[in-house]
Amino acid sequence: MTGPESGGAAGGGAAGGGAPLVAGHPMPPLLAEAADPGLVAWRDDLPGIVEELLARWSLTPSAPFRPGGSSAWVAPVREVDGSERVLKVAWAHDEARDEAAGMVAWQGRGAARVHRSERRGATAALLLDRVRPGTPLAQLLTWPERDEIVVAVARQLWVRPEELLPTSEAGQFRTLSSMCAWWADGAQERAEAGLSSLPADVTAHGLALFRELPRQWDGEQVLLATDLHPSNVLAAGEGSERRWVLIDPKPYVGDPHYDLLQHMFNDPERLAAEPSRFAGRMASLAGLDPARARRWLLARCVQESAGMEGAAQAALRLVADGVE
């Protein structure tokens, strides 16, 4: 979590007709430009929400990180004793419902330390350690080296929820199969609207596979980040003391092969050019089944073919390689 730091008091309003002020600073551009109707309605109340949290948790804010995210306001803050923290105030959309619970479960397993968390209506708030230097993995190392780091982080996370939390809390996480069914429904609607360039038979097979793979998994049902990629892994420490810290997960429970995918989609050139090799490399690093990883990649490429760069091209290459 990196970004500019400057003083500022909590407050709302706008300066000179520009972006509205939150905690005395203009709203970061990605959040200010987001257009989802639900998020827009929540964003209108954000200055007051942040001001109330800062007062109740006795925090002094600095300028938020820029360009920021599209559904959360995230800024460095200080507690009364001077401790550096990061405050994340997010629109609690369905996909990110269990972020705080997952981060708490993964304490000591690579997730940034959580000091406080709460959810009130459409708002989720997290008070986290300030990671120093906090440089995203996406800005460091080469792509092959990033592969190894992402897999190393993932392997720390892949534990059954029952081993991380009391039984009463372990069952709160949703299943990967429920997420895939939800996403497949949306992809089917986009395909029927003519938004995918894939042949109808490839679309039908890929979406069926996307529904079937999580249900057919007979290995351990582990807690997944599902949004694990080099921008959500931060460097903590320098040189030989460097370690890697997870932020911004979207936890579900299921097949660990799925958690390899988002990293691959964040390298669209390699994804489109050599998807079979890419999936095989990630699976081998993770100690997973390369054939199953390729099937998952085909399914996800079909699911994302209407909008994600390189997805349709990668799906066709996987089919040509005999992945089915």
C-alpha cells in the first residue's frame, strides 16, 4: 500500500467544482469515475462515513492512495499512539463480502495484519498494518519471478477454513461452485447478446466446464483468495528481509487450481500466446495437476471472453491444443 502522504482533517464537500473531498482530499480518480449505480449511491455518503470512522477509531488521515481502487477509499492513517495503519472503507458488494473474514483467517499466513474490521449496511471497513515499502509485486521482478511469488503466497493460504477458525465461523465462506454458477449465468447472458466472439459450441462447452469443475473437485476444500495477482501482493521489508503480503482477497472455499487463474489474466500477452504452457508452469510450481489447471483456464477464458483482453484468443488456443 503505497501513495502520497500529506496532512488533512476529515471532511466532505468539493473544491472548485472538482472531485468531492473525503477526509480533506479529493476522491481518488478510479473511485470518483466508477459508474455502477449501487456504488454511486454509496459513494455519495462516503465523506460522512469516513469522517465518522476516523472519529470513532481515533485516526488521523493522510492523502488516500492514488489512483486507488474502483470500489474503496484507502488511505494511510495514524492511531493516537502514532502507529501507522491503512484504513480501507469499501462498498460491500457481493463479490468482496468476506474480505475481512478471510484476512482475519489468514493472519500469520501471509495476509496483512488486521487491527479492526466491521460491516455496516453497504460499507465494509478494515484497519490494517501499513506495509513498508508496500510496493506491489506488479512493479517488481520479471513475470516468471512473479509466477513463483504468487504461487508461494497462494500455498500459504490454501488451508481448510476449519483449521483456521472456530467451527462456528468456518462455515461462513461461500463455495467456489456458487460463485462459478453465478458468473456462468452472466457469461451466458453476454454470449446470447452477441458480446462473445467464440463459436457457440466452444461457449457452451466452456461454460458447462466452468460449472462442473468446482463441483467435481474431490480434493481438500481450501480457502481461496480468488483475486490473487501481482497488484494484490505487496513487498514488506527490503533485501534478505523481504516478505510478501496479501491484500484485497475475495474469499471462497473450493479447488486450489482456481486460484492460479487471476494471475494469468494479469499477463494477457502470455495468456493469449501460450496459455497451455502458462497453465502448466503455474500448476507445476503449485504442485497441482497441469491438465486440470488447463481445463480451468479454458473454462475461465470462455467465461471472460466478452470483455477480458486475450481471453477468447486463449480459449481457442487451448481448444486447438486438445484441452477439453
